[in-house]
Amino acid sequence: MAYNLYASWKTLIPTLVDAHLKYSARTHGRPLPELCPVISACANSGFLIHHGLFPTAPSQPHMAISVELLTFYWALFERSCDTIHALASALKTHYACRGFQMINAAGQVIQEPFRHGLGQAVQWYDILQNEVEQQTEAAVQISRERVYEAQRPQWQCASILMQLCPACFRGVSFGRPLSEGRDIHVVDNVGSRILTQRKHPPKIRASLVLDEAIDQCKHSYEAADGKKQKAAMDSFDDMGIMALICCHDIPLFFANIDSPGEQQKYAISLIEHLFSLLPQEATVVTLYDVGCVLSRSLSQYDILPHSVTSRLRFATTAMHAYGHEWACQLEYNPRMCTGLGLTDGEGTERLWSRFVKLIGIQRSSSRQRCLWLIDWQAGAIGLEMRTDLADWIKRHLKRGVNGQGATAKEVLNNCGIETQDLRDQWADQKKSQLSIHAHAPARLKKELDVVLTLQADLDASEKALQVTRTVVEKGTNTDETLDALESLERSHDRLMNKVEVLYASLNVQDRFPELQGIDLDFRAIGSFFEWDKLDRAVGGANQALGMKLHQQTRKAIAKRQPALMTAIRKFNSYCKRLESLFDPSWGVPLPAPLPTKLADLRNDQTLMEDVWITPSVGDVPPLLKQDRCREEQCCLGLEADNLCQWFRDELTALELAIRSPTNHPFSFPLQQWRDHILQLQTKWVTPLVSSIRFATNASIAVKLAITLSESKGPSETTIYDLIPMSLALPDPSLEDDTGEDFFAPEEAPEEAALSDILPDSTVSDDEEDIVGKPEYTICWQLPEVSQDGFPLQVFEPRDMSLLARPTARLNDVCINSCAALLYSKMLKSSHFRPCAILSTHDLPHIRYNAVDDVLWRNTSWTSFWEKDTCILPIHRPSPVGHWDIMNLIARLSSIAHQRRGSDYRDLKGWVAQPLIDHPLQTNGYDCGLWVLAAIVAVLRGAHRPGMREEDMVAFRHYVHTLVVRVPTA
């Protein structure tokens, strides 16, 4: 039942396209026409569309919804998402207040009279809108390709990317070195490929950031943990989504996450798909929360080809960068990377904030509906943000380039140091902090942790030995007991000495060149690590603890209290020793002694002091901020130029599409689209691109479209008035003067059925006497009309739907009737060759021994005996032998000789030769289109079609356009 309903809707929708386009053109910018009191013939859904109503069922609908209400619903849907239940309930309440109740056959009030029908109408009206948009887009895309071919750019991005964000992807110059920035900024069965590559040993590589720093970043972020589960696997099909957006926050592509954690395969899949749509020279910078980790993975393993990784550079997002290690920030922080301007990479966070309204709705939605909602909202957001690209450029110029640039310039002017000196100092600092010595503290801390843990265990064993000795000495004991106790104490002393030797073997002085020249007695610097251990033990250094971890930490502190007290006593003794040995010329800060009570230690201010020889890190230097502002200004200039170029190209394509006779049915949406583009020339004006430049490009676009269309003026298609109309409402005080003559007389059902084809003007009584009463007879059979020698071509809704669907196979009606339309179209061509086009039904007549009268009746209209070339389309499920074709030609020649006196055909020496020896088609649904393409080639004087398989989409659209233009009876 559900499948039949779906199939009925799918068959009906293509047949409503023309009626919907005509209704939209007729009502645009004008008051809505008044509906007739009675509308019959509702089985014809196109008749309902003509009157501004959309059916709630594909056949015999009991209810119809206003097209304007459905249009308003989808405009509201973009802002508030799924509100079908609210609208259905509101309609029920509204009509109940007005005294209208929906009841069933038993006289009972229907609880939800509108929800099901309104839901069907909303869903399928959206599909109708999509059908119109797709066909219009196909027509414009053909014109775009002609425009691009005329301009012949060396490189260009895929059309889908240019339509999503022209500021990023409309450029024609690519190949900017990654060291100087990029061409494009983006934010972000691969999984099995990654697993396969990770089984190989990692490649040897030279990295500016050491693995220790990247490991710390990896452990700090959930995005780097591919096993962290954020949702119940048994409750949800998808754990989340990952988005790839451009630097203007416009969503490009999405990947649904179906694993417990955010694994690298999703980001790599998005990047790989993006590169498949970019020119081979384009360079890309990807900003990702853990870009450092992903960059290391791609450099270690051959997950992506070298042709991609050589043009790819990673950076972290600006907000997340401050949670990374300082060494990682030096290379991956976008504020410190050359060429990234003021791109922050946090656009996905802003995108998620716009998706918040979907959370409540999707909790009770199916997986397919969730994906549809996200896709619909992403498309609406992308179109809105594309329109506001100029506002984005203005905002970044004002707040970014001018605001932050002025602040950085003021700081640099007040510092009193030359810019070149600052650059040299920054280069030296960066080199130093990226060196291996800068990571010595982190390595040494790990080693000291092991030593201090061992020391804590030994301190606990020492305390246990003391308690044991006390107990043993109080009681009676033997010499063997005392010997055993003394042996344990000697073993404990030896272990303590080995711990000291192990501590000394760490060679703290050798790992820190800053300590060269300082007295060796100053080796108590190692106690700084013990101080750090104390700091971490009381929760002063690492991340905040929850209640459970807090209790565990308290127990651990209590367990390790002897070791802590020992460390504090050692630390305080070192402080005294350091103070006596200290030389101010060394430039090493001195620590302050710590209290010996843990309660006092927790509140001690000196515990928060960072006492160490490694320089502290700070914010982004003003010098780098000034550089980023200058880079941002250059990027904004390029993006403004790209917008201007896209405006010219898109306007040219639309003007060309409007002038194409094949696009006549889509004149209204094309001109509406053109009106929207023309409005951008005032909205997209910025300090970087003036209004004069946009006006000049608009003039160039029109001239180029006229040149490409080989016409000297606008096409003969109707030019619709797309300027918004101002409606003058009548004075309410005059309504009382309106008499009964204002209302139209009630029509009979048969009159209402013919009201759309009869003239709107009415005949007065006086005129009726002059004209006289007409006499007419209605005949319900189609007249025998011919065009260019072909019988009348009739297309049923099912045939139209086959042409409209991109993967549908054509039937006999489509092939035969479309061949007739193409014949009429080729008559105007200078290369036309007269041919006799037979039908796909003629060959089966021969196979099943049809009589001569049947063959003559079906072929005589072609005048085949007067033509040198006959075209026989074959549409048979079973193989056809050459003898069947020869038999058909022999029979037709004999019949023509008998009935028209034509000469006999020489049927000797029959030879069948192939014109194509290699397959042109690889799919299983374009067979009929290739037959039509071959017919066109023969009509134009060629032997075989020059099309390729990728041209079949445009050819199908062209044939469908010819069919749509067939006048209706």
C-alpha cells in the first residue's frame, strides 16, 4: 500500500511541473485570484494547481491545500524547522472557532482532521519544488558550461563548490605555496585503508614539533580519542556528524559518524572528497581541533596520496589552540602560522549553534528524517550565508583588519624597537622553543615520577620496619629474630642508596644547558621536580578533579604522606643551601620554603609560583597580529574579486539560458533567479569592490550572452514582471457601498470545469441578442492532427515521468514520439538530411507475420519509398537477427511498388557493417537515449553520435524540454 502510494506520487509530480510554473508566473507580484465557489474535475491535479491548490493524495483527493500556505510553511520551516503538528493543530482550532467541524461518516468529530493530509501535501509539494529547481539548475548548468568554455580558464573548481561559496572557489589562479598561505581555507572505505596503512611501520620524517608535544595534545582532546563513546551505540544509528565548511562558515559536506569516537577516517574522507573537486594545483589549509595529530598521522603513513598531502597543510582552530602544547602552537596556531590571516576555524561551532533547533525534533525522528532535516537546514543556511558574503567581508575589514590591526600597530609603535629586530628575536625564540632541549622538562618529569614513586614505597617500608622493631624489642625475641630484622634494615639502606644513584644518573645538568657554569652544589635544582610533584598531588597543576577523583586523590595523599613530608623537608633544606650558594649573576630564580603541614601547604601562595629555568609562554605577539591583519586584507581582496567574477559568470549563464528556446517552460524561474542575482550587485558592494565594477560586469554579461546565443536582442519568451509590486488596499469605508452585483453568479459544475479554457470576459444580455445563441457539440476524442508529416504525439504522465527521472529507461512511446520531435527540430538545421523514421513496432510486425494492410497503415505516412535513408529504432528484449530487418525492407519495398508504383529496391548483396566497435554506454538505463542520439546524428548527416556518456544527463533534459513544450489540447 505504501509503495503504491509512493509510486503514484512519483508518477504525478513531473506532470505538475508545467502547471506549477504557469501558476507561479501568473500570480507573481499580483493579488491572488479569487477561487470559484465550486471546482470540479479534481481528478486532474494539474487543474487544482491551476487554481492554486495542491492535492493531499495523488488521485481522487478529498482535500487540497493552498499553494501559498505551503510556500509560507516552507519559509517558516527554514527558521523553526518541523512544525507540521503545530500547524495542523492550529488549523483545527481556527476552523472550530469559526464554526467548522470535520466529522466522519458516523457524525463523530475527527480528532486530527488535517495532520495526515497536510503532511502529505507538505512533503510532496517540497518534492515538486525540488523537481522544478533541479530542471532549472540543469538548464542553467548547460549555459554555465558554455560560458566557461568561451572564457577558457586554465583551472577552475567544480561547479558545486563555486555555487556553494563563490568567494572561496571562483578563483582562476591556483598553486599558492603553502608556506605563504593557501588557495582555500576549510574547517573541519577510508577506515579500512587507514587500518591497513597503520599495520606498516611509520615512515621516518623530519618534524618541527616533537612527538612528546603532539602526544600531550592527543591526550588533552576528546577529538583525538577514536574510542571515546559519546552516545549509546544500541540506541542511535549515528553517533554524530562531522562537517567540512569554508572559511566563511558555509557548510560544504557532511559525514555521519557511526563509530564510538571521532576517528580520523571522517576528516580524511571529507578532505579526500574536497580534493576530488579542486584543480590539481590548488593548495588547501585545513583547520581542525587536533590538526597536529592528524598531520602527524598523514606524514607517518600513506593514507592519502602524495599529490594530496603535498598540497595540504593543517592548523588547529584558534580557540582550541590554547589547549595545545606551546611547541604545537608555534607551528599549528592559526594566529602564528604565516598566510592564514585572521581565520579562526571555529565556524563549525557557529554552525552547530544554528542546528540547536533540530535537537528536540530529531529525538523522535527516524534516521532518514534526521539526515533529511540536517541536509535541508544546511542548504538553507548555505544559501543565506552566500547572500551575506559581502557583510562577512565588511565585518572582517572593520573588526579584524582595522580594529585589531590598529591595536597591534599602536603597541609596536610604543615599544621603541625596530620591526626587524622583533622578527629576529621571534625567530630565535621559536627555534629555541622547538628544540629538543625545550622538551627536556617533560621527559625528565616522567623519569622522576618513577623514581619518586619508588622512593615513596621505600619510605613506607622504612616506617613499617621501625614499627616492627618497636614491637619486637618490647617482647621476648631470639637472636635469629634480631638478625633477620637487622638484615632487612641493611637491605633497605642499600635500596635507598641505589635510589640516590638512580636519581643522580638522570643527569639534570646535562639536559639543561642553562645550568652550565653554575656550581655543582647547585644540583638541588632537582627538588623543583619534587615541588612539582607536590603541586600535582594537592591538585594545583593539572585539570580540576571531580568528586570521585577528589576522594581518590585524598586517599593517595594520605597513603603517600610520609614520602611527601620527606620531600618537603628535603626541599626546604635545599632552599637554605641554594640561598647560601646563590650568585645573582646566574639569573636563576630561587624558590621559597614550603610549610610542613598539608593544610597550610594547600593555601600556600608560593605553591602557585612557576619557579623554573624554562621561559614562560605568553599571548600572540603584536608583530604576528599585525602580519595576520595584512594577510587577511589581501585574502579579503581576492575573495571580493571572486564574488565579482562569479556575479558576471552567473548572470551571463542566466541570460543565455533565458534566451535559449529550449528553456521556454522555465522562463519564470530563470528570470526570478536572474532578478535575485541582479539584486546582489548592490548587496555585494564593499570598500574593496565598487558598485561601478558590478554594473560594468552586468553589462558585459548581457553582451556576452547575446554573443553566445547568436541573437541581437532578448528572446521571444515572455518577460515576466519580477519587480516586487506595491499593493494598494481599498478604503475600508467604501466596502459598505458594494452591492450584490459585486459577487459573481454561481456556476454550474460543468461550467466550472471549463472555466480555465473559456475567455474570462462575460457577455452582457444586450450583446447576447446581437451575437445569437451558439450551437456546439463536445467531442471527447482527440482530433487527428499531424506535424511535419508525423501523427499526433501523445505523452501520458507515466511517459513524462520516465523522461524526468535521470535513471529511468525509456519505453516505446518515449522513443517513437521523441524521435518525431527531434525530426521536427532538425528540419531547421542546415545539415538536415531527409530520412524516413520508422517505429519500434514495425519490426515486431514482421516477426509475427503481419499482413500488408497493417504494415502499410503504420508506415505509409513516412513516404519511405521517396527517401534514401531509413531509420529503424529497435526496442526489443530479445535479440533481433539481421534477416528480420532485411525481411522488413523487402516487404516494405514490395508494398510500395504495388500501391505507389515505386521501383523495386536492389536487395542483393546485403551487408551489415558496424559503425561503432567499442561500447559507449556502461550503465543500464540510457539505452533509449542512445537510440535517440543516433537518430539525431543520422538526421544531421553523420554516421554515429558524437556524445559521451556524461552528456546523457543534459541530452535527457533537452529531450524532456521538447516534450514539455508540446502544446496541450
